[in-house]
Amino acid sequence: QVQLVESGGGLVQPGGSLRLSCAASGFTFSSYAMGWYRQAPGKQRELVARIFRGGITNYGDVEKGRFTVSRDNAKNTVYLGMNNLKPEDTAVYYCNTVRGGVDYWGQGTQVTVSS
């Protein structure tokens, strides 16, 4: 079955950086687009970034240049690099893929940006 396991979240000071990882299993990773979403308290889940199987990327309504999505098909892992983090980036970050019209989600990893 599809499994997505995020890691790499934590508490970071404003201006800091983090790299999130999502390890995928249960499907042919290289054949599917992968996405990162986030959900802040009291807000709807929103797209941060998506990477397609050919490596093409697109980003949601986030400040361009601070987020970078990448994938390593040999490791079945997708990454989200985050720089110059701000308090408004505080959220639970989720990994996502879609197979057969069904959304699959990881359990999420908490990112807290605070001094």
C-alpha cells in the first residue's frame, strides 16, 4: 500500500532553514508527481510545491525563491528545502501523491518558526 513518511520538521528561528524529506513506498515512485502541502492552525491546507515525474516543478502561492522542491528517484524520496523562514511559515507540512484519482497523504511534520 502507498506509504508516505515525512521527516525533518522542527523548531527554527526566523531566517533559518530546514529541509523536509518524504520517503515513499508502495508504488512506482518515479512515475508519479509528488507534492508538498501545508496547513496552519485555523487555515485550509494549501499547496506549497509540486514536482512532476520529469522534474518539472510548480509552486503554490508562496514567496518565490524561499522554497525548493526536488526528488531523488533512486531513494524514492521527495524533498522540500526552505530558506529564510518566517513565523507565517509555521504549519504542519504534508507530503502528497495522487494515484487513480485518490489522494494519499503522509502524517505530516510540524514546522515552527519562532524566536
